[in-house]
Amino acid sequence: MKETIIFLHGMVGNRNVFKSEIDNLKDEYVCISYDFYKDENFGIDFALSLDLLIEQLYEQYKSNGVKKAHLCTLSFGCIVATAFYEKYPHMVESLTFVGGYCCHISSGLHTIFTQILDEKSNMEYRSWLKKCAKAVNPNKKQILEDSEAIFEESALLLHPNVFEKAIRLQLEYDLRKDLTKINIPVLWIMGEHDELYKETLTDLKNYIPHVQYREIKRAGHVAHIHQPDQFMAMFTSFLKKSVSMIK
């Protein structure tokens, strides 16, 4: 029986964010990815909540006949995976966070999200979204990709209220509290240039003493895309070791 890996994308974007990794791992693992935002919800104001995101993931387990899985997440996906583990710990084999962060703490990221929300009602939406994309872009000049345009294009698919709910969810959820309850293997991978998000992890070892924290050189927020070989080497090694530890 193959083990299962379920991949979770970020605040914006879709299931394809881990497509390359799935293509490489699908012969050895059952790989599952899905979209937080269904096509029929694009442009529609719906009740996005952490409970909804948790139940979406639970349905992936049930519909695919999965009893236990490794969870691999990007950015915002760490919130969904951690909250899911808090509710269904027996269903999670290990946790891998790429570009994960703690937002419910005093940090530059928390300040940025708070300011963004305060400004939303006073600006034309497209202009506000462009400013938002620029503010949360952690890569700056070190990574040669238009991160802001990618973020903005994906966010525009969502109803303005849904996008706002996603931001508020990050500010309201105290990730640290649930991180302290994790007793399974955890791999936390950050890009070398992901400074905005790394700033929130200063006390990470206090929350999860057994966490395996790794940084990928010459990479930004989506470190697995910027340096796929480095990521795959870390991830596959972690999967094998975590399973042997559990067994």
C-alpha cells in the first residue's frame, strides 16, 4: 500500500502549485491536490472560514478513502493543515510547511496585513489589490519573477470580500497555540530570501522543539519552485525518515 501525500496551496493560487512535485512522487506515493476555491465560487461572495477549509480537507480524505496522510503545504496552507491536525490528529502522518508563518504575533507581516485591511474601504479595489500584492511580496529583487503580478492575477479571481476574509483569517488564528500540540514529524522549509515571513518564526523551536527547520539557498517564498532539486532532496529524505521514526 502506498502512503498518501495531500498538497495544500496558498491564500491564492490553485492545486497546480505542487504539480512538479506530484509528477515526481506519484509512482511512489498516492498524491492528492485540490483547490480551496471551486470554479463556481470565483467572483462570488461565500462564507470562507477556517472551519470550511478544515472540512474541505476532511472530505478529500473521505472521498479518496484515505485514513492517514502526510500534509505538504505552501504559505497560508500551513494554517489549514495545523488546524486540521488539531481537530483530526490521528489522520496526519507528518507535516511539511513551505513558506509557513505565524501571523497572530507582533511582526512586520502582521502590521502589513492590519494596514491593508484598514485601507481597503478607502481605495478602489484594483488599486488596493495592487498595493496589497506589493506589500506582501517577500522576494523583492533577489528572485527573478513577477511575484506581485502572479499574486494579483490569482487574487482577482476571488470576490473582494472572500479575499478579505482570507486575510482576516490569518490575523485571527493563533497558529502558535496549535503548533505546541503537534507531536508528529514536522519539516519547515523557508527560502533564503523569504525575510518577511521568516521574521515570524523567531521562536519556532519553542513552539515545536522537534521541528526540522531548513532554508533553501537562492529561493524566495515559493522555495520549492525556485529550487526544486533542493526541495525534493529535503522533502523525500524527511518523508522516509519520518515514516521510519513512526514505525
